[in-house]
Amino acid sequence: MKIIHNINEMQHLCADARMQGQKIGFVPTMGALHEGHLKLVDEARRRSDLVAVSIFVNPTQFGPGEDFEKYPRNLDGDAEKLSARGADVIFNPSAGDMYPQNSLTKIHVDTLTNGLCGAHRPGHFDGVALVVTKLFNIIGPCTAVFGRKDYQQLQVIRQFTKDLNLPVSIVGMPTVREADGLAMSSRNAYLTAEERARALSLSRALTDAHALFANGVALLTIEDHIRNNLIASFDSIDYVTLASPDTLVPLEEAQRPPKVLIAVAARIGATRLIDNTVLGEDAPPIGG
Ligand code: PAF
């Protein structure tokens, strides 16, 4: 497995592979890899001949006071995991090469970014859209695999890929969970054992939501149930939103569509956790 830091070298490697008729599978990451990322690599492997994984902690998607500096970084450990999983190349550019001093371009995806994390992390999705567009331009035509845990991110990426006619086919994969239901996240490493135990109430509440929905309970009551559970165990709630899974527009009280996205962001201490489930589509997070 190769590790490439240079943008031109990565572009050439991918172009050469395509010239030889190889299909490229691409998994963009910020490193600190866990089983959730590695399942994306497995899917890329299944669909393609050459698997590229980018590891780049992207400064433009972190706001002031967020965890950019303390975000876990472990290139050697990540490389070991990726090599064991059969990845072919890691792309690990520097921030200086990705964002030269004179770069002036921004990418903004409208409406889809208004709510959920977009409302609580101003500029976050502009940073994601910019870096992912740049990465897609470096890798070139490929199949790119993302996790559905970052549900809004996946929708935003699908949208700008279509809007900008980028030659990339996007695949979304189910959230990977620990045996007790906690959604895997690089940020779980920040939690103490006591905080981690409290965090479980999130996947439990989302699991309850499936049963309540199947029993015809009103959406507002389901939302209250989730909020009440989180209030008891988290330190603060950014949002609990019930929305259309396609447009991410919050549902009105009287609406009851067959599929409902429940997306949550909440904090334990300084750690912000997100999770989601689509009622009427996904299996419940626990026991599903
Ligand atoms: O989901 C992530 O790890 C990041 O947001 C991504 C897509 C790699 C862009 O930096």
C-alpha cells in the first residue's frame, strides 16, 4: 500500500489506473479510523479495482472553538488498518498544499444546509463541500463511499456532485454501531467511561422511536420522548429534528409521511455526538 502526500502524484496515479481500465473506489476520511470507516473501505473494495483512502483533517470545516487542534491524528495506526483491509493507496496531503494562500473559491449548497448541523455549525458544510470537491477533482472519475451517520453531509455531497456534474458516483452506507448500539465515531475517543455510558441513551431513544412510530404514536410525542431521554443523560441538546429524509425540511405537526428522518446532535461535556435513523426505512439501531 502506497502513501502519497503530493497532489500531482495522486492525480497521476489515478489517471494511470483509469488508463489501464481500472475502476477507482474512493473513501474520503479525516483519519482516526474505526470499523465504521473500514466498512466503507470494504464496500469500495467490492466495487472497484483500486481503493484510495484520503486522510486529511480539513481545517475549513471546523469553526472557531471547535476541536480541529485536538482531533485525533494517527497516520501510522490508520495505515496499518487500511493495509490489513486491502486498500491500495492513502492520500494524505498537507493543509498548505490543499489550501494555498491565494485560494479564493467557496462552494455553498443552499437550503439543505439550513437546518440540523448547518444551523449549529456555520460554514461547516461550505468547508466539507470545498474539500470534497477538491478531492473529487484530484481522484477523478470514481465511486466514492460515505457513511450515513453524517446524514446531512451525505445529502449535501450528493447534491453538489449532481449540481456540478462531477463524474463521481456516490454510495451511502449504513451507520456502524458498537455492540451496545453507540454509533461509531472518531469523537467517541473523547468520552470517559461514565460519559460513554450516558451516551447510550441516544441510540436507545432512536430505537424506541421505531417502536412508537410502528404503533402509530404522533411524531411530536416521539420527539418529546427522545428529548426527555437526552435531557436526563446529555449536558445539552443542539437539536432533535424530525424531517423529510430527502429535503431535510422539518415536518409539520400534522404530517405523517411513510419515511421520517430523526436527526440528533447533543453534547456530553465538550463532546458533540450526532446520530440519526430513518423511520420506515432503517432497522432500529439496537436489535434491528
Ligand atoms: O466525514 C468526514 O470524515 C469528513 O467530513 C470528510 C467527508 C472526509 C470531509 O473532510
